[in-house]
Amino acid sequence: MSLLAFEGKVVVVSGIGPGLGATLATKFAAAGADVVLAARTQSRLDEVAEQIAAAGRKALAVATDITDEASVANLVERATETFGGIDVLVNNAFSIPSMKSLEKTDYQHIRDSVELTVVGTLRLTQGLAGALAAAKGSVVNINSMVIRHSQIRYGSYKIAKAALLAMSQSLATELGPQGVRVNSVVPGYMWGENLKGYFEHQAKKYGGTVEQIYEYTAANSDLKRLPTTDEVAHAVLFLASDLASGITGQALDVNCGEFHA
């Protein structure tokens, strides 16, 4: 069996949406895993669950608000009752940045961002910690390249993501003796339908073409291109797999060389 295969394993993915979340879920299923899907919108979960079922794997779709203790407890109960154990947790839920300078950012926005990105991730990880320990499993937290720069308008987002990184490192130390690995993937811009839509909006707003905006955005990277959503998902699968059995407490950048950590 390939070390990158997940046959017989169960993977929980939070933050299922039309971008990275859905890609992660389908990639894990393609590698042989059964998948527990978590996000607030049930209809979105059902769509991804249908794709996974069509690929011959099992999917459990549970509408979940990770900022709510009872909602997370329900997810944990249903996942463990359905599958018996959990091998991998991917924390992908996030909040949209305020896109304002810190001096103009509402305090409640920062509180809400930290509550979802940091406390919500911790809440879900705590809830599944016992199952992950029993499986000698793995946690992968999705971070962001904002921790590598201090660009204007990303301050509140950076606060939350920097705290997420610190928490991930602490969890690696605390859960390591139980055989649980905790790592982070740090994506840059991800080229896919979501980013293409954003570039189309920017092109209409400021003039120019999507291709010009792409080239301008990718110019700062060593490879002169943007990583795809698939490429970011592949890094997550690697860290969750047995190929990375000796790796914990680390942050793997996927940005085509835009930043050097």
C-alpha cells in the first residue's frame, strides 16, 4: 500500500466550501479515505458528500458551527458513532479578513475572527483529541501567508493566523507524547475558480485583464506563477500521511517561492 494512501482511514475536514475545503475532501476520498464534512451550510456539505459517494467512498455531512460547543459535540458524537474512530483532522475553517487597516478595524471583527480561527479550531481539536490519540493520528491546520508579511489591510487576519500558528506548535508539543502529529500548511494565493472570480472583479473595477492581474500577482514568486488549489491540497495530504510520520510542529509554505520562511 502506498504511504500516501488513506484506505481504511477516516478524515474530518472543517470549512467545507467551494474552494480548498471541497478540494481537500475529494482528494482524501480519492486516496481511499472516508470523510466527515463540517461547515455551517448543510446544502454545501451535501453537494460534496454526493461527489465523494460517487467516487465510492463514505461521507458524513454534519452542519457544524465550530464556535458553538454543543454543535462541535454533536459532530464528534456523530462522527465517532458512524465510523468508530478518526485518523486525521484538517482544520480549514476561516473568516473573511476585514481588509481595513488596524486603526479602522472594528474590535468585534477581531474577536469574531479569533473565536472562529483559533478558539474554534482548538474546540474541534479538543473534541477529537481522544480519537486521534487512539489512532496515532494527525492534525493539519490551514494557515495563511499573512503570517509572512505585514501588508496593510491584513492586520486583523494576521493576528488570528499568527495565534493559530502558535497554538498549532503548542498542540504538537502537548499531543506528541500520545502519538498525534500537528502541522500547518501556509498557502499563498491559490489559483482556482474563487481567485479567478476575484481577479475578474478587480479587472472590471480597475481596468485591465485577468491575465495581467495574475502576472502582476505572481511576479513576486520564484516560479512566476501561483500555486493551484490542488497543489495546496497535496501538501495537506502529505503532512497527514505516513510519508510525514516524523514531522510535527512544522509549517509548510505553499506559495511558489513568494516568501522564504
